[in-house]
Amino acid sequence: MSTRRFMINSRAVRDGYASFDGDIYNHMVRVLRLGTGDAVQLADEKGTEYSGVIDQVSKEWVAVKIDSACQTSEAESDSPRITICQALPKGDKVDFILQKGTELGAHSFCLFGGRRSVAKIRDDQHTTKLARWNKIVSEAARQCGRADIPEVIWRASAVEAANDASQELRLILWEGEREHSIKDVLSVLNKPLSVVVAIGPEGGFDPLEVRHFSQQGFQPVSLGPRILRTETASVAILAVIQYMWGTM
């Protein structure tokens, strides 16, 4: 049987051991029924791979003795660091965006409350929502074999999301753009180190949001004559960028 691989947080590793409880413990011990002496592979959000052996198993936690650790040089490093800056969509669409975006190599996600977002998040929901979203990307990273885990952050508005942007190339997908297609823009650029793409909710961006993103250096671009669903747009732009400059 092949050695099982688990995604962990780097904070779990200390003094030659990785210790954890919760979902990882349940999956490792109760689902897979691994025990003392079984070899495992671990990977954290920083791209470090660990080889180790389960050393202790209690009723609530498990400890793995680390035998070796190395920083991966996987193909992700050849791609620009791509951030999806996504206005909050309705229902479980955000789950789809996070899952597929992770599979397609997104480096991070910035979710924000758009002026036309139907879904709303109260101030007291931020912590719970972020924990759930980060769990989704962690699981998606594990399933697709990524060695790193994308980060998910939340911003209350487009203004906050735009003001945070520090990426080398900044794009905003806007159905009102008539002159610049994504193909035209990307074809004349050299590969940047980092890219952020702003995507609106189901109702699109409010013109004031487009203006503010533009003031922060975002280039409005079009994906073509067809109006794409917000969750489709995120997948499409990631595939395009990965084809142009990445590993696809």
C-alpha cells in the first residue's frame, strides 16, 4: 500500500514532531485506521514535504515523528502567483470556486462583499466562514496532490479588496469592457511574478467598483462576447493564465 499523504499546518510541526487532532486525526486514525509505526507523508501550506512515522496515538490526537523534510520544487513555482479576488456569490458557488481554483493552481483567494452580492456575511460570521473556506482549499489541495495550500482572506468591500492589491499584474473582468480582451492584454506582456484578477458577483460589478479597481491599477478586460457565470469566469481566467504562463 502506498504511503498516505496529509495536508497539515506548519504550526503543527515542532521539535521533530508533527502533532494534530480534529479532522486530520479522525481521517488518519478512525477512517484509515493507521497506527503506531505506520509511515506517512505530510505537506504544509509553505510547500514543505515531510516523511515520518506515527509515533503516538491517543483518543484525541496523534503525533508523527519527522524523519526528513524538504522544500518542494514542484511546477507551481514556474507559474505566476495568481490571486482570485472574488465578490461573494450566492449559495455554494464559493465552494466550487475555491475547489476548482485550487486545482487550477491559484496561489490565494480574496473574497469580498460586492455591492451587488446577494449573499451577505455578518461581522460575527467572519471567523467561522474563513475556517470553513480554508478547510475547503486544504482538502482540495490534498486531493489534487498540491504541496502547498492557498490562503483565503475576507474583505468587507471592493474598496478594501482593491486597496490590498500589491500584485505585479492587476486585472478586472468586466462585461462592460469593449476594447481590451484578455487575449489582447496577455499576449503583449512578459510573464509577471504575480497576478490578481477581480471577478464580480452574479449581477456584475457596480460602475463605482470598476472605477475604484481601475484607480488602484486594475486593467479592465473582457473574456469575450458571452456572459459567463461568476464561477465559470474564475475557472476560465485561471485556465487561460496557466496556459499562457504556467504549467497547463
